[in-house]
Amino acid sequence: MGRSYHLSKKIAENQAAEILREINGFSDIKQAAFTSGMDYLEIEAKGQDYSEVMSRAVNIFSKKANGCELSFARFV
């Protein structure tokens, strides 16, 4: 089961592509993708340690998307 995280603001497509490239490169990620409206990130980890995965993802969003923040929305 994966998780969905709401983005605090809209990001550009080039920012989204760069973020996904980095996150999908994590060894503990099965998959990560944005919803069609690019307002949610859906992510599935290989294990259940989402705190480690999301800690890194939050840092990437902060750097690559001008301070965009993530908040847990739901299980997917």
C-alpha cells in the first residue's frame, strides 16, 4: 500500500521531472508519481519505513521546488 502527499503549492513541470528522477532513484522506492493535476505525490516504498523515505523527499522538494511542502493526505 502506498501513500499520497499533498503539495503546498503548484510546481513547474521541469521541477516535477527533476524531483521524480531523484526520488525514483532511491533504492527503497518501488515507484513515485504525481497525480494528473500535479497537486499530489503518490509514493510506494519497498518496505514500511516511510519516515526515512519522506524525510529525503521533503528535503528534495524544499530545494528543487522553492520551499514546497508535503502533507500526508491518504493511503493509496
